[in-house]
Amino acid sequence: MRRLTVLLLASTLPFAATAQDAASETTRSAQADLAKRLPLDDPRDMANATRGKLAEIPGGVILGKDGKTVWDRRPYEFLSSAAAPDTVNPSLWRQARLNAVHGLFEVVPDKIWQVRGYDISVMTIIRGKSGWIVVDPLLSEEAAAAGWKLFADTVEAKSGQRPIKAVIFSHSHSDHFGGVGGIVTPEQVKRGKIRIIAPHGFSEEATAENVLAGTAMGRRALYMFGSILAPGPAGQVDTGLGPKLSSGTIGYMEPTETVGERGGTLTIDGLGFDFLDAGGTEAPSEFVFYIPAYKALHTTEVVTHTLHNVLTLRGAQVRDALHWSKVIDAMLLKWGGTAQVALASHHWPTWGAGEVAELLTNQRDAYRYVHDRTLFLGNKGATLHELADATAEAPVQSRDFSTRGYYGTLNHDMKAVYQRYFGWWDGNPANFNPLPPEQSAPKYVALAGGADKLLSAGKAAIKAGDYRWAAELLNKLVFAEPENKAARAALASAYDQLGYQAESGAWRNYYLAGAATLRGNAVENMSGNGQSRSFVSAIPTAVFFDALATRFDAVTGSALKGTFQFVLPDSKEAVAVVVGGGVEVPRYGVTDPAPTATVTLNRATLDDVMLGQAQFPALMRSGAIRIDGDRMAFLSWFALHPPADPRFNVVVP
């Protein structure tokens, strides 16, 4: 999962909050129909999720050094009930209860353990010859430190202390490396005491992935993960991939070595590992690995207990479902029938050679189905918004819960595959250049005979249980009249029911967060993830200047021309920024012979600016930034980079 997700504060609008709706008869009927169709009482997953439990953090509460809460499972005690409430899809309820099981678990006796339920991801600890090998130390340093303490207090207290000899980052999403500073120090790594092993391309992808579009991704992530919802049967329940994101400090450490695209074997603290490259599946830089001595297959995030996202709702580049299925098939061919346990960096393990092979087979088939059915229909003329309604569930999805859409869905994964091959356009010229919503919405209202008639039509659709149509109608009215309280309340009601019925935690969260925004009762004071200096320092300088260029005000600065030379003495870097024609082009590694102005500052000073610990004017006064040449031209150019608004509207104009 891609997660340099900075949880920003939610924006609320000046409308009196209205009550959230109860589940309608249509929703209750839909929940009951699904419950009849699926074997929800199958005990095998819960048996696996609780197997080998040794200890837990009391109350599931983790505090940071400043006393702020990083993780708290107490508000989720409502999940102790086996029976799903009407306001939660019963299949999602089952998944949420499985994800709610938290603690330290022994996976392979005296060889492999997992810390689960203290972040959206899972930390694995493996016994080597003389120490420990840690896989994916969670998203935040505080959560990782608490998980390691639980392990030390439970396992090391009995078997004796041993050093961490290596850390494995399975892929380039920050919920799998961000907590590394909570278990090891940079000094230990620099002294060669600890190896950090990652897939090829990790460094570039891990820090740069969300920098360019991070503001919009972060804003949409608030909705996707339900971060602006209160926990509860009518609120945030789960993400499908895990309970939620921890809210501590995201750190970074540079790998000491990487595994190439051909995979291969490594001996880590005397233990053999066999790696298979999985880059371009769930993450651009990723691998899976097998430990022959323990007959354990770590599927990282390529195989979990859900159908994953081919395109995440918060935004990302489209992933390759075909390649994804082929990597799983390669795992099946190489280790199927041999591996006695499969464990991942989310969810719980699967034990038994036959069960592991079945898991791999079913997951492979699910991604292949998504890919092939999309092209089957696309090549017959079906468009992006027609695919899912024309496609039944994959046969495997009715018998294997691990392939159901708790995070990704058949619906939006097929749309992602369509986008990968055909782009955003459906081929119909009417849709090639439509009016923006704020321009078209008033015309739809007028066509409907006015706001009252459109509102009545939307309410009638809600009464009839046609919530998708109701949302489409009422969204037009809200975009035409964003201060229309009745329209907002009615649209929120439609979103409520769509959210209650959603099997995907991400869909549920997005619908209910949208409803909360419309009502003006989105949770305001959410603590978020803070980026550490180690993470910010790892952002390539070239990426920083590319991101800066995306903030250039091309309208105001259309007539501006010049070249601004940046010199960073401590990192021995140079960047020449060429400005003209409403764009700026950073030339990394270039020193211009005749710049308009030369700006000299250390990269460490630039990090201070990115961390919000220093401001340009004060740095110039102090001499930390020196400007030679046309100072006013530089200041005029620099002023044309307003910060992006992290609280922009999502469900209203």
C-alpha cells in the first residue's frame, strides 16, 4: 500500500450538523441477502487470526514520547459483537473483526513471530543465527517501538536478548518502512551492525512517490481511510487492509543493499532467503521471499486477504493486474506445495501446504479475472462505467474470502485496467470535453424544472432504494446550490446507505466521510503523521525542485523570464531553474554560466524549510541563504509559489 499519507485536518463547513440516517429497509435487505450468500460463519480465518497469540498491548493503546495517542483500539470495542449491525456490510464486519485481533503471534514455533493490529500493516520478526531479522517495521516509529517492546518483553524475556541483525523493507510504501527509526538507529546501520535490505529501485520510489501529488493524495486519503470519521457502527470500522493508519512519525533509512530484478538468494544472519522480484504489482519496487529452513513464504503485499487496489481511491499511478497475476503464478510454481505457511505484511497467515497453494491459486485467478474480463468487454465496446455492471463476481470470490473486495473491488479495479489500456475517455465525443460540474449543474437544475423538483426526484430515488441514481441527481443540485441545506442533507442520506452497503472498507469510508462533510460534522481534530528529518532528507533534491515547479503560478508569472541558480554546498549539488513562458524547468546538476540570480543554501537548510522549521525571509536575514545577482528578481519569482491548500473541497464545489 502506498502510504506517505499525511493526515490533514478535515475541513468542515458552516452548516448545522444533521443526524446520520439509520439503515433503510433496502439496505437491511441487501445486507441480509449477502449474509445468506456467503459462509460468514466459516471459522477458519478467525482460527488463523488468533493462532499462536502470546501477548498484547493492554487496551491496544500506544502513546508517543509527547504523550499524544498514536494508536487506540478502545473505541473499536463495538467490534466484539459477532453479529453485524444493519449499518455495516456483514462481510466487511467479518473482515474488520479479523483485523481487530491484536497482539504478538508465533507463526513458526520459536522461529517467526508477527506483531499485528497496531498499525494498518504487520511487522514480522525472524530468528537468525545470532540475532533477529525484522520485516516491514510499520508506518510510524512509535508503533514500531511499541511492537518491538511487546516482542522483547514476551520472547526475549524468556529466551534472552539478541541484537537486530537486519531489517527488510519489502516494498516502497511507507507503512512498511516508516517505523524503522523506532527499532534501530542510523548509527547502528552506519557502523555496519545492521543490514537494511530492499528491492531494487526502492530509494527512488519510497521518498518520491507521493511528493509531486502529495497534497491531493493526502486530502483524498482522509476520505478513503475514514480519518475524518469517528469510530462506530455508523462510522469508521476498518479499511479492509487493516484497522487504520497509525498517527506517529514517519521516518526513513537508506538501504545498505538491494535485491536486483532477477531476485536471487541471500544469506542473512546465517539464514537463507530466496527472493522473487514483484516490482510493478502492488508497488513499483517490491519483492516476495521464501525461507527454505522454515518453509515460510512471505508474500509481502502481493498476496493478502483481500482483492487489492489496481488503482487506489486516493490516487496513484495505475498498477498492472496482468503482471500481478503472473508474479503470483510464479510464486505458485516455485513454492506451491512446498511452503507450509504463507504470511504477509497485512492480515494473518495461512498454514498448510495445500492451503497455501490454494491461496496463491485463488489470488492469481482473481487478478487475472479483473484483467481479462475488462479487456474481453472493452474489446466489445464496453466503456469504463459499463464494465462493472456487466460483470459478475469471479467464481473464486464466492468461495474464498481472501479474494473479496474489502480494499480494492472488482468494480474500481476493472475501471483501473480500462484506464491503463484506454485512458480516461470512453470514446464517445459527447464525453470528450464536457462542461465542468459547476457549470453544468445549474443547467441540469433548470432542465429539471428547478431546485425543488430535482430535490423531490432525489428524495423519491432514496425512498425507492435507488441510491446511486439519487446520488447522481442530488450531486447536481449540491454543485449548483452548495448552500442548499436540504440538498446537502438528502445527498448525505444517499451516501449513508451506499456506505452502509459497501463491502469495501475504502468505499464505506469515502461515502460516509462525504456524508459527514455535507452535514458539517466531519471530525476536525485528527492527529496526523509527522514526517521526520530522516524522511525529508531522503527526498531527492531533483524531486523537490520538480514539486516546486508544480506550484508555480503560471498566470501571474507568465511574463517572467530568468534563470535562478541554486547551489547546495553541503550536498555538492546544483540546480538551474529556467523560467519563461509560464513554466519553470529545473535542470538538476547544471550550473548556468549567466544566471539572473544565484542562491546558495545548504541542503540541510532546505530540509528545515520543508519541515516547516524555518522560513526563507528569516534565513536570508541570518545569512543561511545567500543571494547574489538580481535579488528582487529572485524574490519576485519565489513569491509565485503559493502553498497548495490541503483542505480543498472534495464533495462540494
